[in-house]
Amino acid sequence: MKKNRLYLIFIFSIFIILFTCAALFDRCGSAAVGTDTDKREEAIGETAKEATTAAAGGRLIRPQELDYLGAFRLPEGFGEASWQWGGTAAAYYPEGDPEGPDDGYPGSIFATGHEWEQQVSEISIPVPVISESKDVNDLNTAATLQDFRDIRGDLFGYLEIPRVGLEYLPKQGEQITGKLYYCWGQHMQEGDSGPSHGWFELNLSDPKRQGPWKIGGQIKYVTNDYIFAIDERWASINTPGKLLATGRFRDGGQGAQGPSLIAYGPWNEGNPPSPNSSLSNIPLLLYSSVYDDMEGFYSMENYHHSDEWSGGAWITSGEKTAVIFAGIKGLGNCWYGFYDGTIWPEEPPYPEEGPGERGWWSDDFTAQIIFYDPSDLARVARGEMEPYEPQPYAVLDIDGILYNILEHELRHLGAVSFDRESGIIYLFEFRGDYENEEPLVHAWKIK
């Protein structure tokens, strides 16, 4: 019996020793694996890290990080081939004005003139000036690099209250030159999903216009008023091959109750695609319209039917990023009718005239830049969030820097363009040059 007990103790001791050794070996092995993992993580290239940060949206740009630089005037002119009532579409061109001064404002801007014709001209970028008294005569004036040219011609026929967007991208896919991308539409386009987008060359005297093409499956009320470039790092992960974002806000909620944004890349579908082609696209921001089922009624926070978002840009500075829209925001009560509060009747008889322009009005309006988080748009692109879910994370009121805010004015702002290399935003103030009925161009630099 005693021998048996000693034997069992011996066996048990051996078992404990073996178990302890195994545990120690396992701990050592785990430590070795952890070390290898650390080494692999350290071996990740900076490019991959930057791409990962860009996909997540990077660090958000805050309103206080936009440093206001001032404004400049446009060349004086008169008539339909002039800047009067213009500035509703604009594109920054980094290679423009190569002989210009080294003053910190390189490149040029292509933009549309008088909104009856919306011809395109190229201008230089002078040094913006802050005028404390808001006297336009204190400001520098841009120079004309290319005179106005009628790019649209007979395309789309007559457009009543036209809408237009412009953006520049260097050559893509099989292209051999960079292009200016356009879209055109008009105020009334109920249910229209026809062709609206295209591209043309930078030589305005010989633009070789291509298109138009459809944004497949989308109505024009959400596609044809602004175009801007998507950050390439973000697009490489979330919308591969689609580097352009197009959209529109149509007052009254007939397109979407907030700004819309849809990614596309026409060079992927031909060089150029055939006329009337339907381009593949990815909606990134798309709220409900008033025609949608009320159970699925989604809008931008604090939405008014009288809002007007006239332009936007995908802005970046290092790892900082944001998607911005500029326009006017309705405040207080909102109604359809006239500025004095007269509501348009739902049934006849309809008044023959009223005080001022008939449309959507609010008690008050303020000019704003609103900021969206690109990481929210990334979630939409990946199917993890619905396109009606993203909301602005910040707002910048800019009434204080504008020159010509008129009472009962339905439009304050025009187009937005962005110099990504210098981190400068250019925003057109509609009729800001009150002496000439022309826009002013305001500039901000990302700190």
C-alpha cells in the first residue's frame, strides 16, 4: 500500500513538471508571436497608413481652421458674355496662368458668366484683400486668360433658369489630356433622368465637347448643379475609379431634402463614352424627396424648403479633411408664396401678382458653409450606412464677410472651387460686386 502511494505521488509529480514546462513553453511561444506581429505592424508602409486614415476620413477640419483671406473682383463687362449675374459654376486649374506672379495664389479658375448664357471664361487669381469697409474698390481684380466662349451651344436647347457645374481633373484612364467636366440642367425638370453630364478640353476656342451622358438611375434634381473632385486617397478605397462627385439641391424638396452627392467616373466607360450613355455611380449623400413615402421621410437637420446649396468641395490639408457645401439656410417659419408672408393658395383662384418673387421663403436667411464627415460617406459607400443618414458636424456662418446681402434676396452664393495643393477655398458671392452686378470671389486657407 505504501509503495502504491509513493508510486502515485511520483507519477503526479512528473505530471506537474510536464504541465509547468508546457505552460512556460506556451508563454514563450506567445511572446515570440507577439514580437513578430509588432514587427509586421512596424513594417506597414506610410502609404498604407495614409490610405487607411483617408478611408476613415482623417482628422476633421473645423470651421475655426478656415482662415479668411479676403476677396477679389472679376473683369468688368456688360451683357450676356460678361460676369454680370455669373459665377454659378467654377473649377480651379492648378496649371493655369504659368506666367503669373509668385504671390502664393497659383493657378487659374474657369467659371461661368451671365446666367442667361453661362459662357465659360478663364481668369487669373489675384491676391485677395480684406476691406474693413467692404468697399469693392479696395479689392484687386482678376485678369482674363481666356475670353468667354459658348461651350454648351445648342446642347439641351433653351434652359429656363439654368443650372450648371464645372470641375477640372488631370488625365484619367486612356485620356491624353486633362479635362473640364460639365453638367447642365434647369429649374423645372420633374422626373427627368436624361443626359446631363460631359467633358470638354481646356482650350475654350476649340473645346471638343463630349457627351452628354446620364447619371444612371438618378433624376436631374439630384445630379446637375455642382461637380467637385473627390480626394484620391479616399476614392482609392471607397469609390475606386470614381473621382468626381456631382449633385444638386432643388428647393421645395423635389430632389432631396438637403444637398446630394453622387460619385462617378465617365472615363471608366469609354474615351469618351457614347452619347446618351448611362454612367455607373455610387450615391454618397441622398435624402428623401417630398414625393417619397412619408414613412421613409429623411432630411438634413433643420431643413427648410427655402434652403439653397449652390456649390461644394472635398477639402483636404495633410490628414485633415471635410466635405463642404455653401449656400443659404432658411430660419424661422417657412412657406411657399411671397416674402411678406403671403402663402400661395392650394387651390384657385391664384393671385396674378404679389410682393416680389414667388417661391419658397423663410422668416430670415443666413449664408453658411456646412461640413460633412468623409468617414460617414465612406460608410455609405460600403453599405454600412444609408445615404440619408449622414448629417453636418459643423456650420460656419459667413454673412459677416459678404458685401451685398439684400433683403428678400433668394440667392447669396454661387460656385465653390478648391486649390488642393495650397489648401485654398474660392467661393463666389452672387452679385457681391454691387457696382457692376458681378460676383466677388472670397478665399479661405485651411490652417
